[in-house]
Amino acid sequence: MSDTLKLRKDLPESVKWQPSHIYASQEKWEEDFTFVKEQTQKLAACAGTLKNGRDAVLSALKLYAETGEHLSRLYVYTSTNLNSDNSDSFYQGLYARVSSLYAQFGAAVAFMQPELLKLPKKDLKAYAADPDFSDFDTMLKDVERMRPHTLSTEMETLIASAHEVLDAPGNIYDMLTDVDMSLGKVKDESGKLVELTHARFGSMLESKERTVRKAAYERMMKAYAAYGSTFAASYAANVKGDVFQARAHGYSSAREAALYPDDIPVSVYDNLLKAVHDAIPTLNAYCAMRKQAFDLPTVHMYDLYVPMAKDFDAKLSFDEAYDLLLEAVAPLGKDYQDVVREAKTAGWIDVYETPNKTTGAYSNGGAYGVHPYVLLNYRTELDGLLTLAHEMGHAMHSYFSNKTQPFAKSDYTIFVAEVASTCNEVLTIQYLRKKYAGNKAAQIALIGRLLEGFRTTVFRQTMFAEFEMKAHAMEEAGQPLTRESLSEMYYGLNKLYYGGGCRVDKVVENEWMRIPHFYRSFYVYKYATGFCAAVALADRVLNGGEEAVAAYRKFLTLGGSMSPIEELKVAGVDMSTPQPVESALDFFASLLADFSEMMG
């Protein structure tokens, strides 16, 4: 691994995403910005008019959708350019302008839901059934469902105007972690002192050299600990904002406020926690296996990421990984394959890590009418292939939803967002297991990766979800959210989840500070539920025949046209019951038994 990252200008265009597909020039962006600003003013002028009848309502809804579509493209163009280099002051300025415009848009449309709810119920029902309102039928039904938690026009407008302030903790976090923070230096496997980066950290945790992973782990935790009071203040502000909004809208808790708009019962969250708690002994058995596998006196937290396969080292170039992905998704149909193939050369994907680029990986399908954008920081390990599969699953979900649904119904909820991505991961692992049939080392590596997927996505994300739930409950009970209280609580959760299988190093108490998803509150539990649903759906795709594949492909086109629970029922999974999570954890236990036998 090179100590020096390549500069963005030195990379070929073929491995960089192309925001120019949204706007060919900055002038075009400015034109659309002006258009959206004018449309937003027209929207604001619609306040007080919805009582004037059917045509007034339909006109306002169409104006809302048209403005939102253009605004989404402004945002994606700006965020992709900024995320390419977060230190770029020009795009920082553009991002601030778009954020402000979003706030103005939110304030301008805040009247809509309260005014719609002032209309007779029979009128709302009639509009939802009217073919001319077909783009908005789901929205109108959701408006009625949200009646108990909708305030007056004046109050909704006031809260919407606070959008930028309430989002500030997340923005501060991003600037601190992606631009201002230095993680320090550590020695790599050759003994060379190298700069620790977020992408390099992932590779080092998988190093076979224990001294390397220990040094990287401790350096990372200490880097965040140096800013512990700042992170605590930022996260506390984020939680306070959640609690404020929940109370303002009459919810019993911030958790209920986060789940209710997606029509997800709180019982789904509780079922997940209970099922995962019941399976902790199996998690501990899996973690403890590392002691034998690596001949360790004690398993530490920094030993949990290195693959247990010692004789299978898949080093894949990006091109090789992409070819494997294309084969893995073949069961989903040739047309699906063709779109994935096209995406590689069509400006969808930003492949490699460069200075000040946003860390991690994500897919953004919000540029309706263009194509999704995928950010990677590609690594040649097996994890690089699986991350590619994951993000392309997101992208394909967006692609088919955008292609099938009108803008107003194209955006699927977060609850189903992780299903298509994780299904692609599982399909890729199962494809590789067939490809390497008879290769014991490969089977150990691949089953191990699936087990690790359960650990990091089901167990770890559920632990994160429990942390969020407890942190918000502390704020709701008037308990202070300080560096000490948050770190103590996070350390206790790690002891609960991992204490039976390894030594929980005290330094892990700082890890909560480096989890960006905590600034998208009550998001992470959906990784766990999505993984469990995806395990079931991947099995249906591979073994359920054409009907099962067709059901899954139908699910990919639904966007936000149905409630997420109902969308998953279309695909063949009922997440309103504990059964999918319990079945997935049973599968985890059976995989562990097979894995243990192979390991001897």
C-alpha cells in the first residue's frame, strides 16, 4: 500500500464520477438554482389556497414535485463535487447555498400538510383515488396517517425554518472528521511509518500482523479521544434536536418519531433487540474461535476484523472485482446485468481514495432523470468487491425505482434501502462459494465473510441502535449527555455484546465518536433488519425459481409507492413479525457450525 494517495487530477476520468451529467456547466447549475428559488416563492404563495378546491390542490402538488425534482439535482451535483474534495471552498460555498435553499423550500411547503388536513376527510380520500392525482396518492394517504403529529401551518413553517440549525451538528462532524482531523501515523507491515487514513484503517484491521492492527486500532481510538469533548457536544446537540422535534410533534419519544413516518411499529425495533440479545452466546462463540485460529492467549477487539482464512488471499483489481460482480448478479436477469455493466463506464462511480475525499462508500440515487452516483474508496481485498456489490445494489434499486415511478413516489424509505444492497452482497458470496467449490481455504474465507457480515451488520448495528435508543432516552429523562456518560454507556454495551467472547479493551469507549450514522438518528437498526430480509430474499432468488426473482425485481421498482413493510411483503418477506430476524440468526448459527467443522 502506497503511503501517498494519488491526486485526483492524476486519475483517469473513467474511474471518476461525472457530476457534469447533471449540469454541463456551473452556469446551468446557477440557472436551475434561480429557477428553484423562483418556484419556491410560488410555492409559498400557495399557502392558504388549498381550500379553494381540487384544481388548487393539484396545482400545488405538481409545483411541489417539480421544484423538489430540480432541487434534488442541485443537491446531488453539489454534494458529489464537494465529496470529491471536501476542502474545496468553492463547493463548500455551493453546498451552503443549497442547504439554505432546502431550508427555504421546507419553510415554503410547511403549510401543505396542515392545510391538506383542514380539508374534509372525504375530499382527501377522493383526491387519492382520482387518476389525475396518481403521482400523489401515496403522499395523500400518508398525510392523513400523519394527522395526529401535524402542527398548524405557522408552527410547521417555524420548525422547517430551523432546518439548517438542526442539521448543524452533522455538518460540524463531517468537517471535523473529513477535513480538519489528523489521525496520526502508524507503522505498516513493512515497518514503515505511514499516515493513517480511514480507508487504510480498514485494511490494517485486517492485517495478519497483530502489531499492525493493534497499533492502527489504538491510534484511531486515541485520535478521536483527543476531540472527545467536541464530539460529545456535537452529538448531544444532535440528540437534543431530535427530542425537540419529537416533542413538538406530539410523539412519545424520538424513536417513535423516527419510525412513525415510515409506518414502522416500534415493536419491529424491540423484536430486533430481543432476538439479537438471545443470540449473543452464538456471537461470543464466533468471536472466541479466533483464539484458536490465530493461537492467541486472549482475543482483543482489534482481533475481530482480520479474516480467519490464512491460505486464501483474494487480491482483486477493480476491473476483476467488477467482472465477478457481473457474474454474481446474473440470476437477477440479463437486463439487470446490462445496466450494471453500463454503470462502470457511464460516469456513475468514483472509485479510488484521494486526499480530502469523503471516506467510506455510499450511493446517491437522488438525481432523478439522470442516474445514481456511487462513491467508493476501493481496496483490493475481498471487502472491496463486497462493498462494490453493496453500493451497486443501492444504485440499482434507485435506478429501477426512478425509471418506474414518478418523482413524487420514486424515493424508497431507509427501512428498505439496505435490502437490495445486502442482497447483492449475499448473492456475490454465494456465487464465489460455487466458483471455489472444493477449495477449503476459499470456503473458510467466504463463510467467514458471511459470518462477519452477521457480526458487523446484525450484531454490531443492533448494538449501535441500542446506543442511540439509550442516548435519546437519557436526554428525554433529563440526564446529561457528556463525554463520560456516553463513553461509559458505549463501553457497557460492548461488554454486553462481546464480553463473553473476547477482552473488551477500554479504549473502545471512544468508538461511538467515529460513527457518522449517529447523525442520522435511528438509521442503523435498518442495516440489521435489512440484512435479515436480504438473507431471505437472496435465498429466494437463488432457489425460488422465476416467480421469486420476478417478485424481487418488482420490489426494486416500487420506490416509495407503498409502505416499506408492504413492499417487502411483495418481495416475499414479512418484517412486521420476528420471524425473518430469528430465521436469519438461526442461519448464522448453522453457518458457524459448518465453519467450526472446517476449521477443525
